[in-house]
Amino acid sequence: LALQARKAVKRVQRAAPHPPLPFCTFNGGKDVFVDVGTKEIGIDVLRGLTGAERAQTLHMGDQFTRTGNDLLARRACGTVWVDDPGETLASLKLVLEAMEHRGAPRLSEVLRA
């Protein structure tokens, strides 16, 4: 399935009028996925939409492989590598506490605005 997904992406890239985006396909045994683009591209787009600077941006994710697209997030902003949802939650709590300590608005206030 991963090979078929890769071939499908290549067909779309050949037909597209713009330069091709990088992509990776993965067959995990029970699931197959295609990531189009990179985390670097995605983070840069989000930063552009929000007006955030690199120093104001943090990517939190699992570095699944040495060549996976999470690795490229390092080019776009600071990164925190996590292994599981529990570590993600603990890391988010630390980040929010540090932001609050620096006088940033509480997350609940930001979400209400």
C-alpha cells in the first residue's frame, strides 16, 4: 500500500503546475500514510498566518525516524521531542507554567478572546 501511495503522489506531482513538495510514505503494518510537505513548511505557513516569529514558536512531536518530517521542524523553530501522550501533556504543562511565570496571558484567556 505504501508503494501505491507513493506512486499516486508522484502522479499528482507530475500533473501539478507548481514545483513538487517533498513527501514521505509509510507502511506501519496496519496503517499507511502519506505526509505531503514537511513540518518546516507547515510551521512557516502557520507562523505567517499568525504573525508569530521563530522565537515565539515551539514544535512538539515525536521524532519517529532520523529522516521523518518532524526532523525538519528544527529548521523552523525550537522543538521538544516526546515519546507518548503522557510526555506531551507533561511538557505542555511545563511550557504553560513558564509562559504564565513570564506574564503571558493564561491559555483560557487567549481561547476566550
